[in-house]
Amino acid sequence: MKRILTYGTFDLLHYGHINILKRAKALGDYLIVGLSTDEFNSVKNKKAYHNYETRKKMLEAIRYVDLVIPENNWEQKVNDIQKYEVDVLVMGDDWAGSDKFNYLQDYCEVMFLPRTPGVSTTQIKQELHLQEPIPDTTSIPEEKYKKIND
């Protein structure tokens, strides 16, 4: 079984996210997504519109994704690769040449896939004038979610 791993925030899920997940999954049999936690995003000076749990549920609903794990820090990647027996790490090509990922070539193959042109979470937030999340709107209400699926 060929295992693929990618990392990201995956906020305001859009077709660019779906494209990279689909292309990553096509490289192997099992796709693991390391999802940046809210705390790690804060360290990276990023603010997601949706909280971690909501972003995780959205990713788990995508047929290309087999497992979602929390990304808590930059340093965990070697451990994740070893723990999940990863064959290929996939990232967007904006990370190509970055020391954040190149050192991982000692542990698995590292591939950089082109981003989908014309869409990004940053662009969507700017166009919709989304500055901060509206309280109580950034997570899926469990009661309604359970009723829909029962």
C-alpha cells in the first residue's frame, strides 16, 4: 500500500483544495491529511475562519481523504512520516525549495504539485471581506448534524 501525506489549513474549502487532494490521492492508495490546528495556525500568524473541528469534519467528508491527523508544529513531520509509514509527502508548489520540507527527502519522496490557478482561501476572504469569524458560526452544530444523518 502506497501512503501519501499532505499538510494544510484547508479553510473555506474550495475547488483548489479538492484538486490537490484528488491529485495527491491519485499518487497512491491511502491519503493522510495533516490539518493545522488553531494553535499551530496562530504560531504561523494565520487565522482560519472555521475552527479545527469543523475543518476536520469537512476533510473527512471528502472521498479522497482516508485519515485526518492534527498538525501541531513544524517538527512533527518526521515522526508522522515514520508513524504512518508514508511513501510520498505532497505539498503545493509554493513550498518548493523551502527548507520546511526538503529535508524530509531523507525519509520519503517529496513532491510539489502546482496550485490550482485562480483560487485561494486568501482571495476568497478578501473578496467576501471576511476579517474574523462570526461567533458560533464556525463549527457544525452537532444536534443538527446528527438529525440530518439519522
